[in-house]
Amino acid sequence: MLAIVLGLLLLGFALSAPLSGLLARLGARVGALDTPGAKGHVKELRPIPNIGGIAIFWAVIGPIALGLAALALAPERLVAWAPAIEPHLGRAQSTMRDWLVILIGALVLHLMGLYDDRRAISAWPKLLLQLAVAVGTVLFSDVRLLASFLGDGSGEVLSIVLTVVWIVVIVNAVNFIDNMDGLAGGIGMIAALCFMVATILNGQWFIASALALLAGSLAGFLVWNIPPAAIFMGDGGSLFVGYILACMAARTTFVDAAHPDYALGTAWYGVFMPILVLAIPLYDGVYVTVWRVRRGKSPFVGGHEHISHRLVQLGLSKRRAVLVLWLLTAVTAMSGIGLGLMKPWQAALVGLQLFGIFLVMLVLETSVARIEDPPKGSGG
């Protein structure tokens, strides 16, 4: 199965890279360029196509849909083509409904994003549709956070609520951080790779396969999106990437206290692994939301308050600012993979490391914010 997962990583790249290049040329020809967004949105408009999300979406969803079709219509041919699947065939068939629900949710958000990229949708309708997709995903599939910890009854209700909030938060966090060439694509790729490693260790081969396709597709997209970008992913890409990452994280069990030899560990704090993997977009989303709300602005109306913009304002080039945030994501994400295997004092050190990173980022951001927004009476 490992060879299949790695092969799908290459397949995602092989599908996405040429399709992204084709869309870059096609978008420029037909005028599918970057748009101003909703009223009040602050951004630097550039004559660059913003339809790259189509390449990312189909490089992931296409192979998954074909795999599900083969699983339903000709499982014997699928086994003949990939014999390693045979021991896992029953499990795969039992989870087909879950995957179909996820694919439908992904398609809805992708289409909404594509429409928003052409004709801006106001914030509340977008949020309500995201909530509807998240609720539908949780109610009709096995996408649940902390299900093994919270159990049945009121615990199940709490798991449902937490998962809905998780999906909406991650979808918006990835969408927020898509504000500079290569940033969301690189962070999404790193997060997908780290989740993929965790699911391989966990023996969750079909989730690992989806994550491999996602990581490969984002790598292929980055060929055309690293600064200076020839194409943007747009909301049609960022909403989809956030949704898939959120769903795959929720479907993965990061600790199992009943099995001492469990690959990802038995310590309860291992459940915080997804937060470490997605720490940078989560931090940026929280900081920007708080910053805007405190100033009476809508948190969904874009601006230049993100950590990437702050780093540029401090003197880094855009390329270096993106590289710094890629590296920070890699540091936090790799620390999270073995969280459930760590002793309490080791996990506490990881937590302190994360707090230190956040503190440095906060100091940098508030330093720039003071220059831009000096106290009253300062004469600035």
C-alpha cells in the first residue's frame, strides 16, 4: 500500500502541474483574472488568472471518484490492478458513503468559490453555506472529532458541534492565508504531507491516499504559483483545500489508549496533533479576526493585516516572507506527528515551542501595527 500512496503523490503532481499551466494560459486569454472581491475588500489587483483551484480540485477528486467507481462496479479489476488493496477491500467498501459525502461537500465549496471568484458573494451567505456543508458532512458521514473520547449521547452531540466548528474554522483559515503568491499552496502541501505520514503510520491507507493526491496536486500547482505567480488558486481552490484538510484530520485517530503499541501513541494530548499541523493558518486567522473586530471591521473583509503582510512591512521580500511561513509550518507540523508518543514533559516542551513561535509572531505583528495605527495624541 505504501507504493500506491507514493504513486498517488506523483499522480497528483502529474495531473495538477500541466493543468495549472494550461489554466494560466486559458485564464489570461478569456479574462478570468483576479477580481476585487466583496465590497470593502482591500487587495492589490494583478492581471493574473485566479482559476488554479480547478487544477487542484480535479487532480484530487478525479482519481478519488474513479477509484470509488471502480470499487463499486468492478472491485475484482481493482484488486487485479493493485493486489495490495485486497486485504483492505472490505473496509474500503464500508466507507464508500463517507467518501461520497466528502466529495459532494468538496464540490459544493469548490463551485461556490469559483462563483465568488467571478462575482463576489457577501460574507454571510458564504458562511451559511460553509456551515450547511459542514453540518451535512458530519451528519451523513463518519467525519467526527474526538469520537473515541466523547462516546455516545451528549458526548456525540459535542463531537458533532466540535467537528462542524473545526471544518468551518479550517476552511476560513486556509482561505484567509491565501494572500500571497505560494503561501496557501505551500502551507497546504506541508500540512497534507504531515497528515499523510501520520495516516501511513496509522495504517489508514485510503485517507493517506487522498492526502497524497492533495499534497501532489498542490506541489504541481506551486510550479506556477511560487512568486511571481502565473496563476492563483482563488476561493475555488482555498475553500476546497481547507475542507479536505479539515475532513481528513477529523477522520484520523491520533491516539489509542487501549493499544500500547499504537503507532501514533496513547497519550491523550495526541489529539492536539491537527492543531500543531495547522498552527500557522489558525494563528493568522485568529489574529486577523480579533484585529478587525476590535476596530469595528468585518472579519471576512480582506485587508493587509496578515502575518505575511507584516513580514513584508518589516523588510522581507514577499518570497522570503512566504519561505519563513513555510518553514514555521514545517516546524510545528513535524513536532505534532509524534505528539501522542511523547512523555508529558516532552509534549509540554512542544507546547512551549508553539507558544514561543506565536509570541514572536505577535511581537512582530504588533510592532508593525503600532507604526500603522499610532496611539491618539502621538502626532504620528
